[in-house]
Amino acid sequence: MLQPARRKYRKEHKGLLKIPLFRGFTALSAWPVEDDNYLYGVLCLLSLKSREFDAAEEALLEITGRELAGVIRNSRIYTEAKKRI
């Protein structure tokens, strides 16, 4: 499930809401799109209503981030293999 080390960063996301791109949003949850070797990006879930994201939503973000990382990795492997042919 969720690792405690990641949960401690939840409050640090609050500062991201001050970025102009996120203006108007009042809640944010961000999770890395990563596999065992690379960080490909960050998956952000934003809400216009002030709320807390529950454990199920955070677990879904974590799983989705891992799956996206797998898709990106496989795409890169396929592209590299195609260049060699």
C-alpha cells in the first residue's frame, strides 16, 4: 500500500497551489510517475473544492503512476528497437 515516507510530503504540495497554472484550485495530490530506475514525471490530481484525498484515491494515483511509467518505458524500448532495424 502507501509508504509512510511518501505521505510525509503531502503538506509540501500545498505550496504548488500558489503557482499560476494551478490558480483556482484548492486541493492537490501529486504522485511520481516512476519505475525502479527513472522518474518520468508527476501525476497531479486537482480539485476546485477544498477537500482531503482519501487513502483509496491516493492508492489509485500511486498505481496509475506506476502503470504510466511502464507504458512510457515500453514505448521507449519499442522506439529504440525499431531504430535498430
